Amino acid sequence: MDFEFDEDQELLRETVRRFLADQAPISPYVREQLETPSGTSPEVWTGLAELGVTGLLVPEDQGGSGMGMVDMAVVLEEMGRTVHPGPFPSTAVAAASLLTLVGETGGEDGGDGSDLLPELAAGATRATVVLPVDGDLDAWDVGASGDRLTGEVAHIADAPAAELLIVVANTDDGLGVFTVDAGAPGLEVIATETVDATRKQGTVALRDTPARRVGSGDATVAVAATRDRMIAAAVVDGVGAAEQALALAVAYAKEREQFGKPIGSFQAVQHLCAEMLVSVELGRAAAHYACWACDGADAAERRRAVTMAAAFAGDGFYRVGASAIQVFGGVGFTWEHDIHLFYKRLLTLQQYGGPSHTHLETLATIALS
């Protein structure tokens, strides 16, 4: 098994890195988007679409590139390195994955969602998936009565900016997937204030809301695969954020002097940086394997790999962010310095899909079953 990125993937990395540095740097772009409901600007969103990254997971016959999560990992790492805001993971990973996977179950005359995929690939539609990333799918409490949906769900990523909501609901034949247009009757989206303003969230309330079903039959398999992709995407983003937090801390330790010496010469600071490096590299290996498993492993191994990556990243990457703040000292707590943005991003990851102990419990159940 080869975990080295190939030449095309490295070229993709360089292209995305250059675009983000030129068009969406932390200052001023990211800081400006902290105050917007969408977290993105039309120019940057269009630019990402023109690069083709919004359609990486969309099949080629639907206007995308037909690539996999390993390729997407390249893009997400770079976005993590710049704490890039906006609905990219919700649209390009979650929505694209669910519509593609559930479409394989059938449906006619657009009932498979194929008419929506070209819009996602082209960046013409921003979307999110109303799906629990933690907890048991059997306990999901959004219900469908015919083509009407009822239920309320909190902490849905990028819900305030979504033009299309893809909702997972209980039906008579298992889990079903439905699309709801923003502004539909009975739909209310309430923006939620969060610690990490680069990750917008909202509560989605559905009250007898008209919807269109996508696919046919029980969509549990597609929903489970999509949820694993969403978690893997968050962990890979965390790899980029943790790596950059480490880089900033090391650079600061080399230039900041105390008692006439760079603080990086002190053993305590060296130990912090060394421990951060170990966490970044172990987390990177777990995240890349999880992305590979999402592309090429069976459902059981995919679930194990994603759970393992999330369990490690939740605590390991959080410690990277917290240690970086310690290296910076007082300046790390100021709004003006960028390091707090990385810390908040990693703090949010700690709770994504549930706290680390729930991932460890799931991993134990998988290992012992």
C-alpha cells in the first residue's frame, strides 16, 4: 500500500495552495468572512469552482472529476492550513457524496439526484446535508410522511448559507434522502453562534416541509458512507490546521527571546514542539488511511479507519493547538494574532462526531465484535 501522493495530486496541492494564498489569505479574507453568514465571497467560491475542486467527488458524466477522498484530502489539508471558511466541505464532500451514493439505489427522471450533481460540481449551488455525524442512525428523529418532512436538528454545518438542504429522514422503508430548497414552506434555519467562526452552523427546523425524495428504498448504506466521509474530511482539515499551528509555534520559538536567548533553546519549549510534531504525523497517517478506506475498503474497515482517525485527532490535534498557544504565551490570546484561529478550529474538531471517548467506545465495539 502506497501512501505517497502522486505527481498529479502534488500539482493539485500546489495549485490550491497558490489560490488560497493569493485569493483567500487569513488577513484580510478569512477575518472578514468571520462576520458573514455564508463564510465565503462570490469571487472565492467561483474561483474554487473554476479550479474544479468543488466537483472532485462528482462523477465525470455529471460534470465532475470522478476522483476520491484521497484526492479530496489534498484540498482539505490546504484549506486547514489557512483555516479556510465557507461551505466547501458541506457542498463538495457531504452533499456530493450523498447524492452520488444514493443515486446508485435508483430513481427515474432525476429521482436519482443526477440533475443536481452538475450544479454542485460547477459551484452553482451551495448545499449542506442534514445528517447526524454522531450518535446512532436508528435514533434519528427527522421523519417523512410522503413528501413532507418534520423534525428539528441542531449543529448542521453551513446551514445558514445553504441554497439546498439534503435531509436524511425516517420513512416506512428505512432511511430516505430528500432535498429541500432554501426558503421552502415550513423550513426555518437559525444561525448558531459557535467558538469557531470559520465553521458556520445552524439549527434546521422542518414543519411539514415539502421535499423531493432522491433515490429509492433504504438509503442507510449511502448515509453511513457519507457520514464517514464527512468525519474523515474534518480530520484531514485538522491535519492542515495542526501542521500550520506547529509551524507558527516553531517559527515564533526561534525568534522570541527571553533571558537573552530564543525561547526555542529552552528544553520545555522543545518538548512541547516535539510532542506537537508527533501528534501531527500520527494524525496525518490515520487521516490519510481513513480517506483511502473511504475509497477502497469495505464498509466495516472504512468505519474502523474513520473512527480510529477521529478518536486520535479529537485529542491529539486539540493538544497541538493548546500547546501552540502555550508557546506563544500572552500574545497567543490576542485577537490580532492568527494562532487563536487555528486553536479554535482544532477545538471544534475535538467535538466533531462526538467526543473522543465515544469514538474509542465505538472502536472497542468494532474490535471486540
